[in-house]
Amino acid sequence: MSLLDYNLNMINKEKQLQILKKLGPFDIKTATTKTGISITTLKRWTQEGLIRKIGRGLYVHPESLEDPAVEDFCAACAHFGKKSAVGGLTALFHYGLIEQVPTQIWMIVPPSSKTRLSLYRLIRSKTPFSVGIDDHGSFRITSIERTLVEALKYSTKIGVRTAIAAIRTAIRDRKTTEVKIGRMADKLKMKSVLIKYWETFVE
């Protein structure tokens, strides 16, 4: 290979990497379609540390995510599809409302969703994914208000004390208000759940 060809290849490589950087998390098909690279090249770049593998068939440029801590969230949402979102204990921890680090990634998914991966804890829900979901592009997570309301609804899984303590913390630290939580409960048609515990966290 001549020096000119080598330089051209390096320039093309940098362009391809920049494209991948802008994609956020991506799969092999997307990488091939957007940049024209082969599966072999992608695997080689992964081995060289130019690209990181964050899940089964899911990759990301090391400088693509503003917060590397959400890589697991990206992989989870990619695994379960658009009708899914990080929720439950994982969302409570993400918002700083509990101290214990969840051993699994809790995901809100449709009733029919299944997984054999022990990494995930599923909360199957019929509640529309158009309500109380914050879309960050590469991943989706329940809003603070939806997270708190659902913590009460799924208190048998999360724990009543944990749910109530999280709500008290959120209100005390001014991360949300009783009014906002009430509005979300109304939108989610879970007002009765909130009323049941209302006096335990409202002063």
C-alpha cells in the first residue's frame, strides 16, 4: 500500500468513526448502512478500543455518550424496543431517591414482554408509554413523578417503606411537588393508589 492510499484510508476511517460517534448506541446493521464498514472491521475496532460493545449486538463510540453511566440504560432500551423504559428501583436510584444500588435493571415493558436475562427485572404494564416517560434519545426512563406513583402501585415488588421514603425525599429535596405527583397519578389513572398512602408523606 502506498503512502497516499494509507493516508486516504486513515481519513476515511476517521470519517466513519465520527459518523458512529454521532449515532449514539448502534447495532451492526446501522453501522454498515451508515458507514459502509464490514462486521470484521467493526469487531477489529472494538478489539482496538475504538468502539465499545455495551450489549448483545449493540455498540457505541467511547465519546458518544455524555454520561457513560447510562450505557446500561441504552442497552436495556435497545433490547426491549421502543415500548420500554427504565423504571422501578433503577429509576429511583438514578434520581437519587434511594441509596441502595439495584442488583438488576428494572424495566417498564408491555405485558407480553419476556426475557431470559437475569440482568433485568421486568415490570409489565398496560399504562401508555406516552405518559410520564422522559426520552433521552438513546434511552427512555420514567419521569420522577411516574417513578414515584408506580413505586406505590408496585409496592409489593419495591417495598412500601422504600416507596414512601422516596416520595418524602423527592418532596423534601424539591425534586417534585405533591401537586405534580397528584397530576401524574391522575394521568396514569392511579389516583386511588396515591390516595391510599397520601397521609403518610404529606405534612
